[in-house]
Amino acid sequence: MIRREITAVLTAVALLLGTCAVTGTAAASEQDSQATSADVAQSVSSTSADATLTLSRNRIGNVPDPADATLTLAVRAHAGDTYTITVPQSIANGNGTYAISDSEEVPPSIGTVTRRDDNASHATTFTYTFSASASFSVNIVLATRNNYYAQPTPIDGVGTSTKTITWSCNGTKLEPIEFTQVIRPVMKPTAITRVTPPSSSYKAIYANQNYTYRFALNETDGVYDDTSWSSAQVNSAVNHGTTIRIPVPKHFRLDQEATNVKNGFTDKTTIAQPDGVSGDIVITVPKGSGRQSWQAAPPYYLVGSYRTEPPQEVTELTAESPVSVDQTVVDPQGREQHLTATVPAWTEYLRPSGDSQLCDNGNTDCMAVSIGGNNTVNDLLLTKDSKLTTLNFVGFGNDSPMNVDDAVLEIKVPSGFDATAVVTPSNAQKLPDLTQYRYEVTLLDGTLMTGTVPAGGTIARSKDSPIRDITLYPNMLDSGADTDAGSSCTTFVDDNAACAGRTMVYVQGTLAGSYDDGTPVRSGDMITTSASLSVPSARQWDAKNRQWTSFSLTASVRQQVITTEELKASLGVYPSQAKRLPGSKDSGYISLWANLDGNQTTRSIHEPVFYYVLPRGVSYDEQIGVTTLNNHDGITVQPHVSAFQATDGRQVVKVDYTGTGYDYYTAQGSNNQVHLDIAPDTAAGSYPWEIYMVSPTTAMTASNAAGVPANHSYVGGASDHVYKVGEGTWAVSAPNAVMSGELSQGNLAYAFASQTGSDDKAAGNGDTTNYADPRTMRFAVTLTNGTPQRLTNLKEFVNVPQRDSGNGFSVQLTGPVTEISSDGSPVDGAYTVLYSTSPVVLTDAKGAVPSTDGFVTADQVTDWSKVRSLVIEMDVLPASAVAGRFVLTGIDPTLVHDAQKTVALSSGLYAQQADGTPMMPLVTRASDADAARITVTGHSTIRARLHWKDESGKDQYKDLDDLTKTYADNLDEFKRSDYPTSIGDFPQTDRALFPDGYALDESATAIIGNDSARYPEGGEPGAAQWNTMTRYNYDGSIVQYELVSQAPGVSVMPVTGTFSVWAWLACGLLTVFMAGLLPVMHLAPCRKGQRKEIPTPKE
């Protein structure tokens, strides 16, 4: 109680000192007078007059109750305030015990937060800058790192250390917060055990042949707890030098070379037996060497043999002393410390020699043979252009205690396979001492191929006849030697080249078109391949005939023939959300993603159509669009992207590949990303989203459920070949703040958003209910109370946009304010709306509220176009509640003239807090970045064509498509120079369209207006005018070129101008007359390099 009283006094003093004054730091335990264990984490805080910084726990790392620590800044901010918080990184050179998360977002309407990571000071600083007054809190999480995370080699400072968080307000340093970090590594080594054959299966082994043993240290890096995510080898995160001494059973000799190969160390670790047979084995791991849990390193392997005569009976051998471990670590103060451990002595048993029974129980369990199809679903694609490389994968192994030098592996290749080669396995670690294979390969035509191939070599058929039988004789199968299990690495048919490089036998080739007897291979056929492993010198018990027989075991696989039409694809989804607050632009994206479904047989979907059904209260960010388009080997196409509103109000983005010829590639990571904006008035919650697909030609696996969604409008009414690709939820968090949000919806917008657009001629959002009049413009305001306290006496003032220095035109209301939910449906609420014919003057002064004198209710409004402002009044807005959308519906009466102009809303929220004190006003002015805006745009398209009258006097037209041009209304000039003025200006493709016997009349070019055009009220048809700014009614105008008929035999030339027919004719006649040569034809050299043939006049 004493501490609480002192804190209360200090708080009161701080309030007198000012906003950033310090009150003190205290542990926030429930009972301050009770003593607590030093190991139990407690919260700790530091307080100033208007802010409190609290850390939820003062101990982090390898402590009794490891958990994240949350740092909370609770502030009653004023416009212009700046708070900084600097959090030390866990360690100076890596991950350490915790990661510093990003700060929670600050609502854009009240301020910003920035993050700066300083690698020099090893700290992260968050800066909060407030542009408006608000009561607000925000969290930063010190997220615990478990023992799996990568760490430096080694960490600087293992043990207990003190960390300090500093913070400031407007440059004034506040009382810091301290917490304790604990890094405590633990090793739990296990006794040495035999790997092959395992000690659990074979108690005794043979003398004078190699066996493999393992020793696991199981050491954690100690950043989280004592047990999880340990490393089998010395943990490099804490190791400053480790020595492991292993006394061995009598007669044991380490095979140095085999041990090195088996371990394959890439650091400076060494394993040696300096004193030779029966001497201790020493594992030396210098500083920086070793492995960490994330590297999934195996334990230490010891390969060796017992160099002694085989005993007459099973004999026990035990080392004289236990295994010992001594590791050096360095604490935060730079002092060396030692971790030590011991393990029970190594024990082994030797068996007598001369037993030809491989497996102790007389069965075949100690040997292995396995076989897999070309893919894991065992489908074979019947195709003329096969890309298949491997028909079957075969594995084998020896888990008996005996080295085998007479094993025989036989593979029977079935009819229907065009087998061309067999690839043999080689691996010094897995198949020690196996250096070559003797082989016998039989072809379909009876040819027998024999010889020897080095391990890893390929045996190719000697002629164009498929392989039908393969027999391999490995020179040695050591005890414990084995290949990888015989299996494919892919579900895809006709595409397993990526499976190359593994340790197993590869039977290469393709599916044939017919069987050996000439019968065609057909869809649905089943083809079986078998493999057998035998050891002639060993015995097994035949239980059926109750006798010992030669050792042999067999495996087989059956594959089914399918056609292209039977291929199935699979696809998944991937969301990425970076922002969660209402009003967040580009809060993240939802996208398509490769699906690891085990049954897909193709990576391609031909011309799919995707439907992204967005969460409620979230809209498609058209400015960003669809990013990271799907591609395969650098090839991509641009799908057609559009958006529409489903019947339940949710927005749907359609990504359509129809008609592109594109085969969508399913094995790509995140692609076709649709970016999402969260509406400012979206309530906190988790909102579902889905992605559907229409795939007319490619079937999907069961992981993509087929069927039309319950809401048919989600897929645009499609009913066939519809699949659900995936689904998820989009999180919206309630900011711990009071906010007034604004939205707009022009006639081009499918949904409300912060900034939208309208077209100057027609609505383009498909909403025929609300936008039957294209001049319609809608604005909305929303009130959010994200604080834990209620608000009272709320007044939200809104100015209807009017033309002034900030707005390009005026908006006229057409009726009263309505309240709808974020999905567009009407709702009822306890509120009152009053209207005024004068604009309201919004003030930022705390406690000052604009007057409502002269405001009237909706039933008293006689002319909605005269309303200039309104106020929404509410008695109470509960904690964590949202009111609105309150929608203002109006028109732009001068829409057709307003392209390139913008209007913005201005509003102000005034209220009282729960204790009756006034809240700082939240004012949004039209010039503010977060003000709701509508921008009018428009484009006019002008065509060009030829016109002439044919011999019968009928009008003929020919469009000049290359001269069709589109201009931005009120922005682009319609220039005469954009179009040809003489025959020489036309491109050759257009001149080719001129009919024979007609010439261009350059003086008769006309512009034909679109008299049938219908515009919003206030617009009227018109025609484009040369060299003027493009207007709305230029759209549809036609530049018409007139052609006139010429006399027969006269070449087509311009009618007027320097190079016209008449100019040439006059020049020619004058020349002829001067020469006195009429009536002969004359070539008139009127211009250098130019001649024109003139017809001879008739008598």
C-alpha cells in the first residue's frame, strides 16, 4: 500500500509539472507487500503525466515460464507530440532470446510510427508522431526465440544479463525500464549405441568387420528452455571449445577414413584414436565449430571393428571408464565457465563366426528391396511426345550383422515398357566398399549383354530393343549399407527428371505404344514391375514347406495407364497481411499458391478463371492491381481483371485467362496477388474470404472441392467446372483510439473507399439502383470508439462539398442521411441528424463545439440542394463500438463539365469522455490526406473514316482504324495536327483503302458529331472542334475525309493543292503549248525529278 500511495502522489505532482513529467517506475505485482521468487516474471512500468510504458514481464529467455513480453505505450497524445522508445536487441550479433516485433499500427488519422534498427548500438527505436489529439495505446512484442533459431557461433555472453528500455516525450528522457535476460545451455548426452545393425535387433556382432556407432550430445543453446530443439552435436551457439573423450571396449579400432566419410564434417571438428587399438577416441570441437538444432545435424558417427579372433560364444566387451564431456562457455562478463557431463561406459557383444543365417529369426527382415513407379501415384501417361526419364526406382539394403559379397538384384521389366538403360547407385557414406557391379541385361530380341560397370555407372542397351531383364551383382554390401528407398519424388506424370541424383537404381525409358505382342497400350491398363534381392550363400526358413532355403525377397509395383484427359491439378492459396487497422491501404494480399496435394498429376490448368471473394469491409486496391502474375519459365500473359459486387455486398475480383491460350502453372509460389484495402469503418473482427476457380478443361484433385458456392453470385453465375481453391480470414483490429472516418463512392467505384472516381458521362460500377443518375455521388462517415471507455454527447459535423479553393465543383444533397452497414444493408441506430443551409466552421480547440443554431430536422428541409452542412448527434457511443456508415447521397449537377476536378469532404467529431471532460476534437479538413475524395475523369474517343458516293450515288464509308484516338476530357487538346491534311500525310495502309478512281478533296474534311449521344442532365450533343480542349461531347465524333470521283483513265490525285490533278494538268498543257506539240502526249517536267502523264484531248 505504501508504494501505491507514493505513486499516486508522484502522479499528481507530474500532472502539475506538465505532459512529459516523470512519475516513477514500479513492479506491477498484485500484492506489492508480498515477497516473490526472483525467478518469477513480473510486469514493470514507467509513467509520465500523459503516458505509461509497461513491460508485461521482467524476465525473458531460459526462465521457468518462458513467454513473450509485451511492451505497451498508453498515451493521451496531443497534436505535435513525439514519443520515442528504444529497445535493446537481445544480443549484439544475432537472434538471441527474443525478436523485437514491429509496433502495432497507428491509425493514419491520428499519427504515424516509424522503426529504426541501429546495428551499431544494437537497439531498435520506435518513433510515434501524433498529428491529432487522441487517447491511444500500442503494443510492441518481444517475441521469444526458441532453441531452434539460428544463433551466432558462438553467442557473445552466455548467462544472466540486464537489459534497459529507454523512452522519451518531446525530447525529454523518461524513467527507463529494466529486465533480465537468461541464456543457459544444457547438454543431455546419451550412451553410445550401434546404428547398423541396431543393438535392439542384434545383441552380438562379428569380429573383424566394420560397424557404425553413434554418440549424441543433445545440447540446447539455452535461449528458451533446457530440453527442446537440442543439437545432437556440440551446439556451436555456445561452444568456446569442447573435448569429448570416449574410452572404447577392448580390441576396438577406429577406421579413421570411414569415420571421416560417414561424418562428412565441414567445420574443424576431428575424431581420432591417438593411441590406436583399444585406446580412447577423442572428439575435438574448437570454438565456432559444431551444429545447431535448425541444421538438423546427425550425431557423431564412429566406424570401426574389433580386431580379435572370433570368440567361441557370445562375449561381452565393456570400456574401462565412462564417456566424459568438457565444454568452455563465456558469460556476459567475459569470464570462462565450464559445462561437463558423463555417459555410461560403452558396451558391445561379439558373436561366434560361421553362421550363414543372415537374420537371427530366419526371415528376411534384415535385408531390404523396394521399388516405386515413375511417380508416387503410379500413373503412366499415354502420349506420343513423352518426357519421361525413369520408369521405375529400385532400392536395396543390408541391415544384417554380416557383410555380403554375393548379393544378386534382379529387375523384371514388363511388356509395354520401352526400357533403354539402367543407372547404378554409388555413395561412399551409404554404400561403403561397393565399387562396382557385374551385370547381365537381356533385351526383348533375346540379346544378352554382360560386363562390369563402376558404381554410379549407366548400362545402356546395345541396340534398339527394349530391356526386359536386369541382373546386378554388387561386389560388396557391408553390414548397414543401404540405398534410398526405391520411390519417385513427384506426383506428376511424364515429368520425373527432378528425381535424378538420389542413391538408388534407375530403370530409364518411356511407356511404349504397344505391348511385345503388338497389342496397343490403352488407358486403364495395369503394368507391373518386380525386383528381387537374393543371397545364395545365406539361408532363410520356409515356413510353408518347413525347410531352409536360399535367401530371397521380392517387391513389385503396379502402374496404371492414363490419358491427358485424366490428368488432375491441385492449387492452394496464400494470404499475407501486414496491416490490420481500419482505413489501412494495401493491408496485404490474398494469392494463389502451389498445393502439395499428393495426388496431383499435372502442373498446368488451361485458361482458368479465378474469383477472389473479398472479406466484408475490405475492397480491391485497383491502384496496385494484381501483382506477381503467374509465370512458367519466364512466360506469362496478362489476364483480364475486373471487379463486381456479389448479392451480399462483398466485392469479387475476377482474374480471367479465357482466350489467352495460357496454361496456368500450379507449382509457383505466391502469385496473382490481389491487394486489399480495409475500409475506415470496418469493425474489429475476423472476416472470411474465399477463392474459387472455373476450370473448363483441367480437372482438380479432391483437395479443391468441386461445386458451386451457396452464393452463386460469387462466381458470376457459373455452374460448371467450379472448384474451391481455398479460403481464409482477414483480421481487423480495433485501434485503441477514437476515430472519425470518411469514405466516398463515385460512379466508377464498386464500393466505398477513401478516394474514388466518377466518369463525366456514365456510371461504370454496375450499380443501377444507386447510380441510375450518373451524377450521383455518395459520401459516408463512421464513428469509432476503440477505447475501453464510453463517449457521450457526440456531435459529428459534416460540410457538404462546395466549389471553392479546395473543391473543383459543388455537390448537392438529394435527400436525408441514411445509415448502412459496411456490406450496404440498411440499419437502425439511436441518432439524430440536423441540417443547415450554411457551412459549419470546424474548430480544433478542446471544449469548443460549433453551434447548431439554425439546424433543422429532415422533415423541415424544403430544398435538399440548398443544404450546406449537417450534424449527426448521438447520446452515447459505447466502448469498442462503431457507429455508421452514415451516408450522404447527392449529385454533381455539373458532372459533364467537371472532368479533372476533385471534391473532398470535411468533418469534425466533438464529444465528451466518460468522466465528463471534453475530448480533443477530431477534425478532417478537405485538404487533409485522409479526407474522402471523388475525382471526375472522362475520355472521348474520336474516329476517322473515308466517305464517297459510288456510281449509283449511294454513300460509302471506310473506317480508318489507325486514326482512332482517345483524349482525356478537359486535359488533352484535340489538335488538327493529329490527323492528315493531305494525301501525303496518310500512311500507306490508309492510302490502300482509297477506292480506284477517287481523289481526296482536301478542302472538304468535316467533323461529324454524335447527335444520338445521351448525357447526364446538363449535357447536350456536340461535335469536336479543331485545336480546342477536349470536352465531354467530343466523344463519338468522326473526322470524315471526302473523296471525289475522277474521269476514267485519270490517276487518283488530290483535287486541290500544290500536287493536285489540276496543278499537274495546267503545268502540262502550258509546256505543250509552248512547244507547239499539241495534240501529242507530252511528259511535263514541272518539277525536278517529277513527271506526270497527261491524257491526249479529244478533237
